[in-house]
Amino acid sequence: MFLLVTVFSLAEAAPYADMVMDARSGKVLRSRNADTRLHPASLTKMMTLYVAFEAIENGEIDVDQKVEISRNAANEKPSRLGLKVGQKISLRYLLRAAAVKSANDAATAIGEAISGSEAAFARRMNRTAKSLGMNRTTFKNAHGLTEKGHLSTARDMTILGRHLMYDFPGYYPMFKRKTTHASRKVRNTNRQFLVAYKGADGIKTGYTRKAGFNLVASAERNSKRVIATVFGGKSTRTRNVQVAKLLDLGFERSPENVKLIPPTRIYQQTPENQPNNIIVVKSVHPKIRTNAEDNDILLAIALDIAKTVKIILPKKVTKIIDKIDINSSERLDSSDELTVVVRDAGPQIRNWKVNLGLHNTRFQAEKSLLKAALHEISLLEGSKRKVLNKTRGFEATFTDITKSKALKVCIKLLARNFENCQAQGPT
């Protein structure tokens, strides 16, 4: 009898795979069966949330929009939030429920709200996966319950975890919440690991009988950040122990000083009415600044950006900056909506810098630079981070940046409550 049970258990055991990556550079530090296509289970919701964050950024949907729960969403199998047919709930709570509770009904409702149907949303998930370099992943649904052909790999999910971190730094903290509120308070399925492992701040668990116990986890210690992925764990406990060992290995093998090389993000999911040659950059939760000085900076940005870029700032303006005379004393009304269209102004010289002010310690200065880099990856790409030991403290700066980007970085960082940011130049 014991032999029969043992053989049966082995036959039912999910295949194992793992990967460890230095999140700063994308360098793989260890892998095992990392390209084997396996069942991702609720790791799928990482892509569901990635697409949702992208749709919010594009202006396709708002975080406060009320989503009506369909019969299809309400009937999803557990784990679920317990949503009822016809119930209306804000998108922001569905996002939290998918990230924290790993609720299948919430994930389906998100997909239907964005794409009209779960099938259409799955097609968008697949397009997005290809654009991120997830070449061995195919999604069939938004939640991750077992379905024929719904497969991914340890490598692809590690890539996705890194993109979530760098592409949407404003939303990434959602994955380390230990509890959330929606229709009721729920706990994070990953809370045990978040509490137990020093520096852990996400990302996502997953379990089905065919998948086993899966986890993509990230942790930060001092200047290092590591991502570890496990497919096919035998239990929550043994999976968590294995991921902890892999993260320890990652911190041991990753060097102290590594140049930050953010993953390349390809903007494929712009609204259909948006011209292909226009990039949409949207600050989702900015602190609106309305004084005359900020308006002058916005005008300066309009005059200095090198290529055609459309900036949509949060809802409030109706004046087109390229129609405003540079010598005009006319100011922008903070109650209006601002749309800025800027055209080619010729070659750009990288002789400006962004100064984030003085800090008490070198560690604080480096942390400030890393935080800013995570928020404004595309604008700061190619710049150099420097910490200078001044008489009154440690100065944190980004150098080798164009004037237009330096101005734009500061206006966005100030909106994100960075206390000090100055665009300085030419140097």
C-alpha cells in the first residue's frame, strides 16, 4: 500500500523549474528547466495586472471606474473574492484583490472591463507577452486556472516580474501589501514569505494541482535586488524554503555595484485612435502643481523636446501648448485639461543634470537615485548616477541628460512628492 501511494504521489508531482535573476541588470544567476513550458497557475495574474496598469496609463480605463460583475466572473472557481452578478465595484479594488487575494473572479472582471470579454483580453495578454520577450508563454484566461495550452516558463515569469517592477513602479508596492480592503478585508496569499524573508517585497504566488506551488519573489538588500522564480513546489512551506535559498544564492552571486539596465518596454497597447508615432506618457496619481513657475517649466518642455511626443497630464486643461506664443503672458488654468504636443527642435546635447539634493549618508543618496530611476526609467535611460561628497552632505545627481529630459524628469518627480529636484545645466 505504501509503495502504491508513493508511486501515485510521484506521478502526480508537478514538474520543477526555477530561475534567479539580478533585477538591476537582467543577468541570469541560476536556472533549472527554465524554458520548460509549465502551468503558471495564478502567476498569470501578473500579466493580467500588467495589462491593466498599461490600460490605466493609456487612459483606456480609470482606477475609480465602477466595473459591473458578469455571470462569467462571478462563477469563477476559488480562490475568489465572492463577487455577485450585477455587483458594481471600483477597478482599484479588483486590482488589489487580484494582486493580494489572487481572486479569480476579480481577475476575470478586470479582463472583461478592459477588453469586453475574457477571450479578447487573453489575446491582448499574449500580444503583450511577445512584446516583453516572453517567447514561450501562451495565455488562455486572465486568472490562471488550468486550461489546455495555458502555459509559461520560469524564465518568462521572471522577465514579467522584472517588467512589473520597472515599468510600473507606482503600482509595484501593491504586491507587498499583506492585507487589502474591497468588499471585505482579505490577506495576501504570499504573506508568510513577505514576513519571513528579509527585504522581500513581492511578487506573486500560484497553485493548482497540475502546476504545484509556484512563486515569483523579489527582495532588496542594500544596493542589490534579486528575483527568484519557482514552478512545481510540493507545498507552500517547501516552496518558500526553496525560494529563500535561491534568493540567498542570488544575493551571494550578484556584485555590489551594477549599472542599472532597465528592461526595454515596447508601447504596443495605445488606444486605437492614437497615431502610431505618438508616445503616450501619463502620470496616474500626480500631485497637481498650478503655480506660474511650473507653467513656465511646462512651456520650456514644449519648446525643447526633440521628437514628437504627446504628454497627457491628469484631466484638467484645454489649451494646446504649441498654439501658445512663447512671449505670451497667458497662464494655464489649473481647472482645465492640459494636452501638450511638442515637435522636433533639432539635435539634443546631453550636457544637463538632474540634482536630487543633499542627503545625510551615501546610502540615502544612492537610494534616492535608485527610487527616481525606477519611477522615470525611460527619461533617465543613458544617464549616469553620481553621488558626490559635499561639505554639507552627499549630493545625488543624474548626469549626461538632455535639457528637455532634465526638465521633464523634475516636473514628474516633484509630482511624485520628491522633496528636491533641480534641472541644472549646461554643465
